[in-house]
Amino acid sequence: MSKPISETYTGLEAVLLGAGNRGYGVYGAWALEHPEKLRFVAVADPDPQKRERFAREHGIVLERCFSSWQDLLEQPRFAPALVNALPDRLHEESAVKVLERGYHQLLEKPLAHTLEGGIRIARAAQESGKVLMLGYVLRFAPFFRTLGRILESGDLGQIVTVMWRENVANTHFAHSYVRGNWGNEGRSSPFLLAKSSHDLDLLGWLLGSRVKVASSFGNLLHFRAENAPQGAPQRCLDGCPAENSCPYHVKKIYLTENIGWPTNVISTDLTLEGRTKALEHGPYGRCVYHADNDVVDHQVASLLFENGVSATFTVHGHSAEEGRTLRMDGTKATLHGTFGASRQHLRLEPHDIRYPAEEIALESAPGMSGAGHGGGDAGLCAAFVNAVQQGQIQPLEDYLESQILAFALEEAKLNGVVVDLAEFRSRVGF
């Protein structure tokens, strides 16, 4: 429980839309850890258990708890700021309404599940004069802040080419992009937008350039009905003959002693009985080969930036370990990097053999501590509070560019074409 705060509170008061995994477990948790900086005074969530849990832990009175985000926004403004952690497909309608109601807004990524929706939100933010910050947490992680410093230092010389990989652990992919909220494009958004908007944002942000032309290839290769073990039922707990050999069987993921992520997503009742019931009736109990998923499980993009840098980006859901790996080659040196849960390192290898390779120490900064996304979650929360209190309006073009690139790459993948980004931006009206 948070400590009582005096009526002369000098931190930021905020409202929460969506008390699920991110809303409760990241933004809510950070507020409880830093009650002098952020406190929530109202909440909206259609799930009564999630809504009541959040209200109880944050001391929110019943009159400020709502079953829908629409009902909350019909009320007089409760606070200067609002954290929008609603599902992707609700971003456009809710984010625009939030800005119209006069709230500063922290919006979970992606900006919207359609390109038109993202452009609409960007224009609404510009017209409102309010802070709109997107959940691009990796911009605030010490690893990527250090990477940015190295690029600015000139130690690599002129950047020539980049190899960037997002390696999604197989169980993470199965949880989120097969069984979970982002497995079906009709209910969420394209895989590249849902999972890799961080990476598309980081590439442009770090290289200081927009993409000139792009191509992309990918498909759903493995998580298909024809790859199911013989005799596998629709649900794992209905007696699967491959229980011992299948790495995706729910007993190995959700019915262990670990009740943190991803297990804490499947139910608010984390007793063995509660979890078992959720797997018997909910989406996370489905066989990964018999789910209704349709997003790709691997995709590669080739990019040529306006400043002449070439890059390849690969994302896939078949990694033994979660993390990103990268290589940047410049005219003076090569930089290797690994950003994972168990290991983060940057290694600089000068081309001049007189100088030894160097392991680069990661930067840190106040408010950047915390495990989530390598410290990025905590950094984002702190940055949002500071931006609102200091009136720092963000340049929306930075955020919208990754949205534009994601849909350009989808067009390239679906149509088998090379996309000219200048023509694409003109065509979509931005």
C-alpha cells in the first residue's frame, strides 16, 4: 500500500484506463513505489476484479471507479494526466477523446492499430497542445541510451550498415502472439506493429534518419494445425498425448511455482485452482496448433535510410532466449550488442588493430532503475511525470514515423514490392 500523501501534494495525479498487465503491473506499480511523484485517483476497466484490485491498492474511492473508459471520460476531469493502457484496437477512439477532454496522456504503444488512426491521434495531439507520450520504453533503457551516446561520439565513424534482430522467446511468442491478445490481426494489429514498433522507432531514433526505401518478407510457418502432434486436442488439459514432449504445454508455462509474468496475465486468481480453471475455459489453455492465430511468426525487413545507411531487421518467435542482438559497422569501428533479460553488453571493436576491443559500461540515470524492459519502464514513467510538469510537448513526427514504417513494411510483405517511403507518406497524407 502507498503511504498517505498530504493535501499539498506536489507530484502528478493521474487517471488510469485499463488495469491489466501494463496498467496494473507497470504504471500502477511504479506509482506505488514513487508515491511522491505519481498517484492514481480514478480507474476504468471492464473486469470488476482488475478494477477493484487496482482501486484497493491505490486507495481510489468507489465513485471514481468505472466499468468503461467512456463513462470515466464523461465525468469532469479528475486530474491533469491520464495513462491509457487499453487494448490496441481502442487506442484511436479513446486517445482522441482523452485529448479532447484536456488530459495529458501516456499512451501504450502502438499508437493505433491502423495508420489512419495513428495520424488522427497525432493531429489531435497537435491541436490539443497537451503532452502525448507513447510507451516507447526502450528509448529510456540505459542500454539504448548508452548506444545512442556511442553513435553520437563518432567512435564508429560514419555508420555504414546495421544488422538488428528481435529474438522473441518461443514461450513468450506462444503466450502473446498465438494464444494471447495479439495472435489475430482482426482483434489486434499486424505483428510487426504490435511487437516491433519499439525496434522500428529505435532504428530511426538512433540513426537520426528516416527510411527511404524498404522491402519485407515473412509468414506464419510453425504454429499451424498441420504441425500439431498427432492426437493433440483443442486444449492442452484435455489429455494431450504430447504433454511431455511439447514445450508449449500449459502445465510447463502456467502451472508451475512461478506466478509472475506470463502466468499473472491468465487470471486474477493465481491459486492452482484459479489458474487451472482459466486454462480450462480461457484462451491461454488452447493448443498452440489449434488456436485462431494468423500473425506471422517470423519477418525480415531490408531498409535503406535517407542518410545512406543500410539495415536489415529480423523478428521471430522461435528463440531459446528473449532479447535483441545487433551489429553496427562504421568506417572506424564495429559495435556488437546484446540486450536480454540475463545479459546486456556492448562491445566496440576498432578497425585500427593498434587499439583493443572495449566492453562499454552502460549508462544509468535517476529514475532509470527497475527490471522492466531493462529499466525502460521506470524511465518512461519518470519522463512522463517530468514532461507534464515542465510542459514538454513531444514532436509527434518522431512517434508517427515508426507507425508509417510498420504499415509500409506490411504493404511490402503482402504485395511483394519495394516501397518508396516518400511516395507512401504522400499517399497516406502525412
